[in-house]
Amino acid sequence: MRKVCVVVTARPSYSRIRTALLALRDRQDVELQLVVAASALLDRFGNVVKVIKEDGLEIADKVYMVLEGENLVTSAKTTGLGLMELSTVFDNLKPDVVVTIADRYETIATAIAAAYMNIPLAHIQGGEITGSIDEKVRHAITKLADFHLVATKKAAERVIRMGEDPGTVFVTGCPSIDIAAQIMQAPAMNFNPFEKYGGVGTQFDLEKGYLVVMQHPVTTEMKEARHHVTETLLAIQDVGMPTFWFWPNVDAGSEDTSKGIRAFRELNDSRNIHFFKNMHPEDFLRLLYNSKGIVGNSSVAIRECSYLGVPAVNIGSREGGRERGKNVLDVSYDRAEISAAIRQHLNNTRPENDMLYGNGQAGIQIAELLATLPLKFQKRLTY
Amino acid sequence: MRKVCVVVTARPSYSRIRTALLALRDRQDVELQLVVAASALLDRFGNVVKVIKEDGLEIADKVYMVLEGENLVTSAKTTGLGLMELSTVFDNLKPDVVVTIADRYETIATAIAAAYMNIPLAHIQGGEITGSIDEKVRHAITKLADFHLVATKKAAERVIRMGEDPGTVFVTGCPSIDIAAQIMQAPAMNFNPFEKYGGVGTQFDLEKGYLVVMQHPVTTEMKEARHHVTETLLAIQDVGMPTFWFWPNVDAGSEDTSKGIRAFRELNDSRNIHFFKNMHPEDFLRLLYNSKGIVGNSSVAIRECSYLGVPAVNIGSREGGRERGKNVLDVSYDRAEISAAIRQHLNNTRPENDMLYGNGQAGIQIAELLATLPLKFQKRLTY
Amino acid sequence: MRKVCVVVTARPSYSRIRTALLALRDRQDVELQLVVAASALLDRFGNVVKVIKEDGLEIADKVYMVLEGENLVTSAKTTGLGLMELSTVFDNLKPDVVVTIADRYETIATAIAAAYMNIPLAHIQGGEITGSIDEKVRHAITKLADFHLVATKKAAERVIRMGEDPGTVFVTGCPSIDIAAQIMQAPAMNFNPFEKYGGVGTQFDLEKGYLVVMQHPVTTEMKEARHHVTETLLAIQDVGMPTFWFWPNVDAGSEDTSKGIRAFRELNDSRNIHFFKNMHPEDFLRLLYNSKGIVGNSSVAIRECSYLGVPAVNIGSREGGRERGKNVLDVSYDRAEISAAIRQHLNNTRPENDMLYGNGQAGIQIAELLATLPLKFQKRLTY
Amino acid sequence: MRKVCVVVTARPSYSRIRTALLALRDRQDVELQLVVAASALLDRFGNVVKVIKEDGLEIADKVYMVLEGENLVTSAKTTGLGLMELSTVFDNLKPDVVVTIADRYETIATAIAAAYMNIPLAHIQGGEITGSIDEKVRHAITKLADFHLVATKKAAERVIRMGEDPGTVFVTGCPSIDIAAQIMQAPAMNFNPFEKYGGVGTQFDLEKGYLVVMQHPVTTEMKEARHHVTETLLAIQDVGMPTFWFWPNVDAGSEDTSKGIRAFRELNDSRNIHFFKNMHPEDFLRLLYNSKGIVGNSSVAIRECSYLGVPAVNIGSREGGRERGKNVLDVSYDRAEISAAIRQHLNNTRPENDMLYGNGQAGIQIAELLATLPLKFQKRLTY
């Protein structure tokens, strides 16, 4: 039975890969080894252990690796630590193939540990383009990976142009779309977010329309993190519509983002905002579907929301190069631009659904590939 | 004054970059920060500290990072450790640009530390093709690097095809050729290797002709390391010509290579072989120039020896994809093939010199680029 | 000039050693090398960097070493990391003597790094007795240390009985008492805590009397941390007097303590409590002096408050074996016992000042010893 | 079934604890978890894995933790690394009690990991006195340990005087004596050391009498390591008797010791010396029993050889404070003193056996205690 080891290092990565994990769990020919690491284990960034257990998945190992400090030096050291710890984990679990997801800085630790230990490595969601350090990380992982399970055709083309063997590149779509596809079958709100998730701030009437904000610090613009989040807060205050605000991922700069939010709350009227740490992925997508739009720099706005047809205001460079559907308006870190874009969306009709990032079968396809691909760990540039 | 930090992690890397270091030292507009790390600090792999001091270079910091054990797990952990340690070093030295050399497994630690700390990264000798894990490491570093100082036109083409901005890719030639070019101006032997370097084994008359062997373990063929080295030993025994044999680099597998050598010496007649740990680069090239040929899987056989016109027998996959001149005969790990190729070379006239890997000015060109390039640390795939 | 390197790993340690640092800074025969490490660098545990700069001290190096997770495994790993990082720091700073303070788990990293690098080690505040893991850490550091600068005569006796050379043991008193002694010269409140430190919760009239609470999780009772803090919260609610509550140190269990506080605040009326993260040491002592008493398990209650004559309710085993003056009432983790003890204090007259932990000259004496002691790093059990 | 985890970090530690391990393996009420770490895994320091398998013991985990460099900084970092790695191991194995042996620098990593993770810790061979850094390490471990299984009555007295509860201190004797006791029942040579262990150097006739040398570098005298070993080599050369010489442990300074040996061999006549890396413990003791004496600074000379009645010349401070029988002559690092002491022994009759370090039942007693002691992990100074 093939041992497939998936390393999840952050809450959003879990959400993204979830349907593939469930499909792997359900296969008879696969032993799923789920490793939970880094901020995915930490309460203040939305510990996913509980969610994983609710999903009926077993955790093969946990890896604490976040060196606290949230600056560039600790990002590098966290990655070094992760590499040391994950090589122990792989040595114990002896997987036949390791799976790493996307492009967060610490995921390169997974990639190097597998590559150096001669374990075939599959990379989910390579070939995309964004701004920031993620850009370097993502493509470096492509060069370390033996198999590339990408979200879009354009991503596949890029991976192949980078010199990867076309026979190792597969367009599966993004598994996060799978959940969106399930939601779409009965999309009405079926839970009360205030009751289910607590959070802090005003409770308001969902029926009257609301926005969702998710804004992460951008590593290469770190010193600006606090200013950036404040601009968005001011825009949201200006628009005045009830808003759900989600705390950022752990990252160099997240402390400054968090400080910016706290400082704003103490000095300003933030009565129209309710703050959450995190939410079950399905609930989150349902919340998005029923919202008037999403604001910030989360990739959810571009991926899932293109499928769901949710208006999105994308701020700044973080998602710069990512392919996008018609649901997205791009703005800079400027309160006036942000509020203008929100108002423009509110005045328009809702965008159409778009299959750019997948047709809802990504999880099943990824599981099938991981279970059946002939494995290898040697490769060579194709040119 | 621009601070240029060069990280050297192994004896052969120092030899390769040496003329660039000397050129950097001599510039008025550069503060050279030389960091010596990993096996470059260890006596049993040819500690280069003494050589560096003889070259009149100052060492800015030393980084012990080799976790002993010489297996795949310790390779990964050594890299993790190096990442943790080098981020401290960069935080202390605050370089304007970091330089990493070639493709040994631990060099990715230099690349990640610089990239994650928003320090512009220059990579020397990307874009080449070889077998083994180096292949993954080299191209992953290309994706982390901001500037690419490559040895050949073909390497430059490959780096650009991988999506790097052509404005950041420069063909400088390989600085190791610079030393070869200097040697060529007066190539006669001017030292006695037995007196100067000791070593163990028979002392023989250089005038009667001799071979040089340098054979490293190949990570992805690790379990075979002992068998591989034994085949070469038997071939050398069979040919019977006096031979200088150099011990391998520290690497997963080097312990097995070393064991193979020791076992052979105990059981066989190795009277025609003299063993050295390492040699000053200039002496080594002079020794090569005056030899009848080089045998093994060192890149020296392909780079410097093409310029010097030294016959080479290249064994196995390690240097598989590297561009080569007419001086190279490729064979597999087989004593009969190896000895046949040696004999073929001995019967032919000496190959002509070839400028494939540089014209002897690489060090000066690299120093000029590092001193004057407009620096940046953000990039994006070009397609 | 003698290089004296003091490693501070937590906010309370800085407060405790502060007058010695100022005295060292003012000496002509000493170069003070102040290293700030671990939670002392982290905002959520009261980053002391700002306070240090306000005190006019320079920071020689910063060491991020807290592996996030706040459980027993991450405590051990944090210490291992600290040992790796601090040996780099000592190798760079080359101190003549290293100073480590008290008994927090991560301080043993300082002690081992110094001992293993043959650097004389001075330990501040050994020889005391408490419950919990601190007990093991403190005495293990005594066995690694070459000089013992202890707070009380009894502590000196214990250190000597453990086999230390009496010529290396000095009773200096505790430098935290120095600040208390300064405060005592003009003890009236001279700042408004709400204005100066913000915090969250009700603002009340200090003139009407208030309590101070500081309760840390106890490592060996970790699973109980949340329950323990809740008992105290209920007692404070019951007594009803206005109260300043300080958040706990980072430690295995602190997350649970923090959760307990947050949960209580959501479900209960905590109108009489105002929460602070931390406070400048002098302000804190002044606040204490003017309070009706301190509740919790902080050593401040036993050391400084004995000198200041502040009534203290000491909860649980954390400070179990520490010598105490007449100002302390000991209770268990029980809301009824806690509130009864608070009421008993409120009904009594204020306790007298007690010089048990020092006469106010500890900082000057410690600086004198560190500057002038003949140094050595070898020792042997005296029996 | 109680899980007893024993961590072995060096070849001599394995030899010392071996009979206890065999006794633990044979008990029905114990699951033995044997962890092999540090130099015990490395070929060049006498990898013990093969010996362990021959003894029929299973290895629960292996921990590579030696940072190569063999200087004081790498000793500290190796210990830090070990602490990080061993906490992972204990978290996976979940032992009921951890056992650490003696006083090598890296063993404190075992002690801290166990103590910080609230796992009861038993220390074998505390309470002894020696020179060097071992002295600090040994007693620091005593203060971290919950149970003390010591070799002699005097050691027990010292541990109790250091403030340990007498109810936790047990005189078991040293298990290395158990093997000596078994050997004594039929002590004639029953193997040919040259055939069984190879080694390098002359093969000589055992019947004519021979010496054994084992000399380790002393950490606090590190720079002297090469000089020290050379004095012994010269003394052995002077005496001229056939000699078996064993390579030193990995340690700061061992590289210098090894260099001293190599340099001597190249420049001097060492025909009367045969060099071994290591030997099966039983064979080693038999070899010792049948020798004319042991020379160097190994504790074997003092422990096992007192029981066996083998004359010993103990050089320098390493074993300074250790209790000794009448078989030991102490000398300094001086060729004349060393050779004089050897000659004095050769002229005397063989010393009598001495039970100072045990009666041959230590392994069984240790196993019984580890299997049945009521476990706890909290303690307090007794005074």
C-alpha cells in the first residue's frame, strides 16, 4: 500500500488541500500520512487540529517549528528548523511520496527534506505567479519536485517552460474549488457565525448584506504592514457596511498587521466590524457566497470567489500575477481606491461563475494521481 | 562601499571562486565578507582556512554546520542547521549582496537565508546540467537568485528559458579557468608533491608519466559508492601507471567511498597509487597539466582540463549533462571500460585547448558585476 | 577591560538585574555586553528592548529562541535552540565572564554554553527553594556555575552545602530590592497607570484602594493552569475590590492561563479588573507599594513586597520553598481560601519592612564582584 | 508494562551499562527503549550499532547529533541539537522513566529533555569526582535527576550531601564490573585480537607480555591534547614492550589527539604499537586482564582494573578525584614519569582484586530498581 505523506503548515493550506485528503483517506490503495506543522498547530493562527479530527482524518505527526519573533530572520530560522524536524519525520514515516502545498516560505523545508532523502516529491499549485517572496519559493519548489499537480492550464505551461518533463505535469484544478462546488449545490446560510465562532465585535443582521475582509502582510513590504491594514480598516469604516474581518496568517509582518488592527479598534469606531480568527472551510465559503463581496489580498478572492461569482476587491501586489476572472477589481493600498472599488461592486450585478481554477473534481484527481503515478526521484532539465 | 558576502562551503568551491575573491579583495569599492562554512572548515575534508590565509584573504565568519553521519538524513539536517546559522551571520554582517556557488546540497541554505532576509542573491554557475541531487539543488537556487553569473552561453540560455530576466544573466566563464590560464603561461612542474603535501603511499618518478584520480560518491547512487570506487581502483591497478588519488568531499556516501579505498589497500597491491587529501589549487592544476590524464567524476576533468587540454576519463552519471570538450571520454562504473578508456587516451595525441568554460578573465568580470550591478531582491517569472 | 556578558531571557529577569546592569554600565573597568533573548524580545510577553533603551543601555546581541507552541516539548526545544544560538553569541563576543539570572527553564542554555566554552559563569540568585521545574534548573545551574551571587544568607548556606567552594559564594541581596529601596524614598504614586500603559478593562479610582494580581502557570501542574487562574479570578470577583491584573510569562501553560482569563472575561462580570501586559519596574513597584496587597504566585510578592511591606496572598506551590517575611499568607488554588486571605490582610495593619532579601545595595555589590573577582572556570566538589 | 528508555551516546557508555540493558531486556515487566545517539552511531568513534545487535538488543531510535568540528563551540551546539532531537524522541516513545549514564558533555541533553518533559530521570554513576568539564556536567545532571544509581558508597554520600533525598539514592556498583566478574570466571585469552579486530600496525606475540593504552583528550586542557598524547607515545616507545593502543572518543580535542598519533607514526618508530578503534567489551576486559598493565587516562583503569587486579598508570587530571584501588599509580603528562611508573608496575607483583566499584551484580540491581521504583518527577533540596 502506497504511503502518501502530506505536510500541512498553515490553516489556509489545509482548506486548500482538504478534498484531496478526504479522497486519499477513502482509497484502499493508499495509507495517508498527514503531518501537521508550523502555524497550523498554533492557536493564535487558527490551530487546525480540531478541524482535522472533525473531518475524520488521523494525524501521523505534529511538528512545532515556528520560531517566534515574526521577522525576516525568524522566517529563515523557522524554515531551517522545519527542515531539521521534517527529516526526522520522514525518516520515521518512510513515505513513498511526499506532498507539499503551494508556496508559503516554510514549505520549502518539506521540499528539501524529501528531495535530499530521495523521496519522490509532488507539488500542488506550482506554476502560478504572484508578487513577494512566495514567487521565489514556489518556483524553487518546482525545481525540487518530481511531480506537479497544478491548478490551471497556464500554470502547467509555465512549469513545462521551466524545464520540467511534461509527463510529470498534471492540470487537476485547485481542490479548494471542490468545496465551492459542493456549496453551490445548496448555498443558503445554514449556520449563525456569531454563535458558532464567537469572535469579537458587533453582531449584526446578515440579511442586510455584509462584506468579508482577509488581509495578510506582504513579506517584501513588511515595514508597511501596519499602514496597509489601516488603510483597509478606514475604507471599511467609510463604506459602513457590516463586515467580517479574519485575522492574518503567521508571517513576518503579521504582528504588525495585528497591532494595526488593535490600535485602530482602540482609537476608532469599528462597530460595523466583527473579528474572527478562522472558520471551518465550508462555512467560510458559504459565508463568502452569501456576502456582497470580499476585500483584501487573500487568494480565496481570486480562486474560490471566481468559481462562486463573489465580487472581490484585491489590494496591492500579493496576488499580482495570479490569473483572475471577471469578479476581481484591483486596487492599491489606498483607502479611497478601496472604498471606491467596493462601491463599484455594490452597484453592479453579481459576476458569473468561472471554471478557471477547476471544475470541482480536483481532490479526486489529485488522490488518483498520488495513488497511481509511477514514482521516481531523479530528473533533469528538459533542455 | 558595497558589502559583498561570499559563502564557501567546500574546498572545491573555494578553488572555483578564488580568482573572483582575489579580484573583489583588490577593489576599492567593495568590502569582501568571506564566510567559510561546512566541510570547508573540517580537517578531514581539507580545511581551506590555511589556504585562504595564505591567499591574504580575511575570514568574516566561520559556520560549523556539518552534522556528522554522512547519510541522507544528516545531509538534510546539515542544510537546516546551515540555514539557521547563516541567517545569524547575514543578520550580523548585513551584506548588500550574497554570493552562492554552484550546487552542493548545503549551498541552498545560503540561498534561502539571503532570499528570506530580502538580500539580493547572486548565483555562480547556474544553468548547468548534471545527474544526481545537484540537479535539483542548482536549478532551485536559480529560482531563488536575483543574479546569475554563469560559465557558458548554453548555461545562460537555460537560465533564461527557466523564466529568469535576461538582464540578470551574465556569461562570465568559470573562475577556475582563470587559474588554469595563469598556469598555462609557465606550466612546468615547480614543486615536489610528495615533499609539499605528504600523503600516503609510494613515491614515484613524475617524469615517467602519471595519472590523477578524483572520484566522489553520487548521492542518488549512494549504496553503490563502495562498489564504484573499487572498480576504479581495480582499473588503475590494471593500467599500472603511477597515480595520484585524491580523497572525496564530505557527502552522503563519502564514508563508503573512503571505506572502499581503505579495504582495497588492505587486500590489494596499491603500490602504484599515492593518496592525497587536497592540494593548493594552482599546484593541483599544474599537476594535472603535467599528467597523462585524469580519471573519475570530478568536474575539474570537464572544466579546467578542457582548457588545459588534459585527457579525461569521466565515470558514471555525476557529470552527465555537463557540456564537454574533446578531451573527455565517458565510461560507466566498470573496470574494463575505465582501463580501456585510459589506454585509448594514452595512445592518442594530447587534445587541443578549448575555451568552452571561459577565457581566463572570469574572476575579474564577476568582481566587476558584483561591485556595480544595480541590486534588487524582487523578481517574477518572465512568462 | 573586563567583558561582562549578561544574558536576559525574560522581562522579570531584566527587572530583577536592572540595578546591577546600571552599575556595570557606569564602571570604567567593565565593558557590559547585554544579550537580550527569548521572551524578553517578544511583544506578547512584554518586549523589554524599549525599556532597556530608555535605561540608556546598549544591546550587544538579540537571540530569538522561543519555539512557539507553549508545551513541554517546545520548552525543551527552545532551550536546545538557545544553547545553539548562545554559543554563537559567546563565540562572537568573547566575554571574560557570563552572567545568568535565576532559574527560568531557558536560562540553563546560557549556563551550558558558557561552561562548555570554558567561560567563567556567575549565577545570580541560586540557592533558593521553590516548587516546580525551576527547582531542578536552579540547582543544576549552581553546579555549572563558578561564582554564586545569592540573595540571602540561607541561600549561601545551601549553595555551600551542595559542595561549592565557600570562597565563590557571595551574599549580595537581590537587586530587585534596590529599586524598592529607591521607591521607598518617595513612594507616592507619580503616574497614571491607565494613561501610561493602556491595557484593557475598567478604569477606576486608585485612591479608593486596589489589589494587584500576577499569576504564572506552574510547569509541573500544567494541565491545571486554566482551572488555577479561574479560581483566582473568581476570588477577585468575589472580593470586588478594583484590581490590576498582569498577564503571565511565556511558559508551558501560559496559553492555558491566557485562555482561562479570556474565557472568564467573556462569561463573567470582570468590571473590577484592569489588565496590563507589563509595566516599567519602578512604576510596578510604586503601584505595588500603594496597593492594598498582591495576589498570585509571583516572586515579587515575596521578595520586593517583604521589603516594601506590602501584604501578599501567595497561591499554590510555585514559591513553596522560598524564604518569606511576615507579609505573606499562603493559600491553595481555592477561591474561598484566596478571598479569605485577601480579606484577612485588608483587616490587618500593614506589615513592617523586612531586609530579608537585601538592603538596597545589591546592584552595586554585584557589579563590584563581577568587575574584580579573580576569574576561573574549573572547580571540584568540596567533599 | 513500564517503558524504560536508556540513551547511549558513546561507545564506552554502552560498555558500562551493558549488563543492565541485558537484565532489562530479560524482564517481563519492562519494555526497554534503547536510544543510540551521538558518537555511538559514528564509524570513526566505534559505531556500537553492530555490537548492540549482536547482543540481541533492539534499537528504538537513532539520533545523529554530533556537529562536526571538535571544538568547544561545536560541543555546545551538539548538546543543543541533542536536546532538540531527544525531545522529539521522548515525545514519540513516551517513556515512563529515562536513564542517562555518567557525565559526557552531551548527556546533559538527555537529562534536560527528560526533566523538562516531566519524565522521571534516573542517573547512573553520579556522585563521583574527576577533573575537567565532566565534573560540572555530572553534578548538574544529579540536580536534574530524580533517582541516583551510583557505583560506590562514597558517591552515594556525596549525592545525598548535595541535597538529594536519601530515599532516591542507591548503591548498585558499576555494571562494567559485572562483565569483569564474568571474565574472571575463565579469564584466559580466547580470541586473537589481530584476526578479530584488524587494526593497523605490528602483530606481536601476546604470550610475551603487552601493555594497553587508552588516552582521551581533556576538554579543559584542549590545546595540550597533541603534546599529551605524544608524551605517552614516547614513553611507550621507550619501554619498548608490545602495546595495544585504542583511539580516543569524539570530543573537543580528539582531532588533536588523533593528529598527534598520526604525526608520531610518520616520524617515529612505532613498531611495538598496534592501533585499534574499539573492541567488544568482553574481549577488551579479557585483553586487559591478560596484559601487564594499562596506561592512559581511561576510567577503565580505575574501575574495572581495580576489580581485575590489573596494574594501571593513570596520567594527568582527567580521573583526578575518582576513588581508586591499589592498582593505580598516578603520574603527570611526562614521558619520564610515565615510563618509570610502567617499569615500577612491571617489577612488582600483580595487585589484589578490589570490590570498590561493585560486586558483579550491578546490572541486575539497576534493572530491578528501574522496573520497580515508584516513579516521580518532582523534588526539592533536602535542606
